[in-house]
Amino acid sequence: MSHNLQLAITAFGEPDTLKLQQTEIPEPTTDQVLVNVAYAGVNPVDAKTRAGLGWGAEKIKDSLPWVPGFDAAGTVVNAVGQYQAGDRVAGRIVEGGGYGQYLCANLDALSRIPESVSFQHAASLPVAGLTALQALELADLKAGESVLILAGAGGVGHIAIQLAKTMGATVYASCSDANLEFVSQLGAKALDYRASALDAQVTDIDVLIDLMGGDAGEAALACVKQGGRVITVPTITADRIIAAAKAKGIEAQGMLVKPNPVQMDALLAKVAAGELHVEIAKTYPLEHGVQAHIDIQSGRTRGKILLEMPQ
Ligand SMILES: NC(=O)c1ccc[n+]([C@@H]2O[C@H](COP(=O)([O-])OP(=O)(O)OC[C@H]3O[C@@H](n4cnc5c(N)ncnc54)[C@H](OP(=O)(O)O)[C@@H]3O)[C@@H](O)[C@H]2O)c1
């Protein structure tokens, strides 16, 4: 039997190194569920890994062709554990494989999708939603504090704005002029990073959630008050930002998002209750995954990009 269409990284390089492949439907172990994937999230880490960069590339360099996709939402194929065939599930799949029609997921990696939440919204949440939540928790953001979120219009940023608001913080978020209204509607004071330097627009911030890293992340340290806290999320420049922060007397830490079905359940419940808006910029069929990678690596996506699996 050979009808599991996947999109694989065949070599490190440009987006066109992604190629479709047909493989066997995988066999789950006793503590795994076979999931018929409906949608997969596309994340910057997928494009960085494909380009041969970062921890992702280091991990898979001897396993090419490798199927990316850490976000998946779909349907359980066979009853196992607490799941029945047909149950709608989503999760952060640490092994990757979301860019394919079928994957085996560990039973404890999945969450049930509430009836009123679409597969698209559920597939948008694992990496972006969990990163937003875990970054704010790691920063120990408290009610009444101010937080600056860099890249507020992106996959992680647009969720982080909304979660920080519900934590009772005053939220500032940087974006381009095209996204000022979008970011304001999510509840942030939107700062146009091209209009003037961010530290000319806001200072004495308690918490910086740096979703940019690099030059933009380092420059934004000037907005943070002495004794403030910084979470720098892009792993590739984390050491640089942590060192620059230390030189200014500011505490900074990096992070790596962890699967957490309890947190994922909470995010799904917020979407179901209409308390969390998930923005989907574009959904591509799996066959157009090369374009999805061109989009995500542009760094200009508003919200999330998804891949839809052929059914
Ligand atoms: N460590 C981890 O576990 C972890 C987990 C998730 C993500 N990440 C990393 O975190 C970063 C953010 O992820 P993401 O999924 O949110 O990325 P994304 O969706 O690709 O972010 C795109 C957004 O970045 C904004 N942007 C571009 N240049 C900007 C600038 N100079 N200042 C402010 N905003 C700017 C764009 O807004 P405009 O068009 O308005 O400029 C766009 O909306 C990525 O580097 C990703 O790899 C790390």
C-alpha cells in the first residue's frame, strides 16, 4: 500500500528542494495514534531547517529526505487509548511529519479539537500558540506590567498580544505600517518600527518578548528598563541577545517551545470561547508547499500559513 503523500526536504537549500514523495502509511506503536492529517502549520523553523540552519538542520542532517511539520490537525484513524476513530485532534509533533497525509503521534502529544474550532485554527496553534504562552510564562509577566512584543503581526506575535492582554499587561507591539490596524485591533499599542527607532517610541518596558532576534532584537533592548526581563525566542541569535542584554544589566533568556497538551487544550478552549483570534494569512495545498516556504521565509506573514493535505 503506497498512498501517503508527503512533502519532504530532499537536500538543504532553496524552497525547491522540497519534493513530493509517496510512502507507506506508517504503523503506530502501542502508545501512538495514526492521524489522517487535514492541515499542517508552516513555521519559520521549517524554512530555516530546509535551508540547513539551526538546531533543526543539525538534528536531521543524516535523515534526508525528511518530512517537516511540527503542527498538525486531523482525524484519528483507528481507536486507541482514549481516542476513537474519527476523533478530531491536534498537537505539536516533535518528530515533524505534519507535511504529509498520515503521521503517527504519541498519545500524550495530542489534544481534542472542540467541535466549534476548525482544523485550520487548530493546526495554527501548537508551535505559535504554545510559544506565545510559554514565552509570557517564562517572563513571569504580571498584571499591571508593560510588555513589548517584537513582530506583533506574525504567527507567534499576534497570539502573544492577546494572551498578554488577558494577563492584565499593557501591551506594545512592533509591526510595519501595513499591520498597525491589525495589531491595534488585537489590543496592543502598535509601534511602526520604520517610523522611528523603537526606543524613541517607548522606554522603561518591564518585559520584552523578542520574536525578531538579530539587529532588531538587540536594538529593542534599549526599550527595557533596568531590572527588566527579556525572552529572546529565535534560537539562532539567542546567545548574541543574551550577551548584549547582560552588558546592559538586563536579564535575558532564550527558550525552545515544548509540547504541552494541557496548555494546548487551554488555547483551543479560548478559540472555542471566542477569546482568542487566530489569523490565517494563506492556506496552500500540500503540492504548493514550495510557495508556502517562499512566503514564510519572507518574514512578512500576517498570522499563520497552512498546508492542506489532499484527502
Ligand atoms: N525558540 C522557539 O521555540 C521558537 C518557537 C516559535 C518561533 N520561533 C522563532 O520566533 C520567530 C517568530 O516566529 P513567527 O512564527 O511569529 O514568525 P513569522 O510569523 O514569520 O513573523 C512574521 C512577522 O514578522 C514581522 N516583522 C518582520 N520584520 C520585522 C521587524 N523588523 N520588526 C517587527 N516585526 C517584523 C512581520 O510584520 P510586518 O510585515 O508588519 O513587518 C510579520 O508579521 C522566528 O524567528 C521563529 O523561528 C522560535
